[in-house]
Amino acid sequence: MPAACGARADLEEGSLIYSFGGGPAKPAFSLARSLTMRSISPTAAAIVKSTAPIIERQGVAITTAMYARLFQDAAIKSLFDMAAQESGEQPRRLAAAILAYAKNIDKLENLGPAVQRMVTRHVQTGVQADHYPAVAAALLPAIRDVLGDEVATDEVLAAWGEAYWMLADILIAAESAAYGQIAR
Ligand code: HEM
């Protein structure tokens, strides 16, 4: 059962309902989490959490390097507001989100409003599930570009890979639900 991430989980009609923030009566953010969604092992979660101080110092360098890799794909680049890139605002936003994620990897319920903002912005800009592998393929090497392979060891990158896909699955499911509501 994918409970390692620490979000509140209740089994309801064969799916897991994760609530982020708020009480059970009025969660700030909740979604049906299917049993096929990826999770993170306790060991990988501990590694990710231990990298938080490094992300705090180097997060913006990592996200800047990530966008440089990501924008080699012109179709993906066209989704982004370039003014927010050039001012450094979007690399700072993403670095802050990654840091908050590293710190809260074992208590995802703290991330409700932040996850909701990402979902809203992703739906506004037309982000799709099939964009997520390209972001993983830009982010993980960018971590190594900036930190070097003595800090960003294979084990650290594998842990961040697990963390990435756990959050990606949460975002993809929430975005798919939001697109479904728009289409109705
Ligand atoms: C786990 C993966 C991801 C995380 C953690 C993430 C995080 C974020 C955050 C924190 C923001 C800023 C939200 C705000 O306005 O406060 C954002 C915006 C955005 N994200 Fe993501 N994102 C992820 C995946 C993706 C993917 C796969 C794409 C598609 C290529 C994407 C495209 C965008 C775009 C286009 C924006 C708006 C940026 C702008 O205004 O220029 N994101 N994302």
C-alpha cells in the first residue's frame, strides 16, 4: 500500500482517497488515488529529505539548468511564459516547490494549497500527462549537472526519480480530473 508518503489515505470503493490539508470534512485538496499510482520507498523518502539543505542552497541553479535542458523541445517551450523565465520567477517558483516537497515528502498533507496551484496553472497552460517524462528527463540530469556525481550519486538520483513520479502521478490524476470537469 502506497502509504509511505504520509498523506492521509482511506480505502474507498477500491481506490485510495488522499486528502491534503484541512480536516476530513473539508480537505483543501483531495483526489482519488488509484492503487496503480507510484509511491516512494521509506529509504528513498529519507534520502530525498536529507537533500533538502542542498536544494535550499542550489535549487534555483538546478531549476535554471533544468529549463535549459527542457526548452530544447520547442513545443514544450511554447507552453511557458518567457518573461517569467527571464526574470527568474519561474525557476524560483519551481525551486521553492521542490524544496517544500523534499521537506514534506513524509507529510504530503502539508502541500495541499501548493499542489492545487500547480494543477490550476498546468491546466491553464495545457500541460498533459505525456509531458511529464520530458520534465523528468530534464530535472534528474540537471540535479547532477549542478551538484556533481559525488553529491548527486546514482542512489540520490534514483530516490529523486521515485519522488518525481509520485508527485507526477498525483498531478496527472488531478489535472485529468480538472480537464474532465472543463469538458463537461
Ligand atoms: C512533478 C512535476 C512538476 C512540478 C513539481 C511542477 C511545478 C510547477 C510549479 C510550482 C509551477 C508554478 C505554479 C504557480 O504559478 O504558482 C508550475 C507552473 C508551470 N508548469 Fe509545472 N511542474 C511539474 C510538471 C510540469 C510539466 C510536465 C510541464 C509541461 C511541460 C509543466 C509546465 C508548467 C507550465 C507551462 C507552468 C506555467 C509557467 C509559466 O507561467 O510560464 N510542469 N509548475
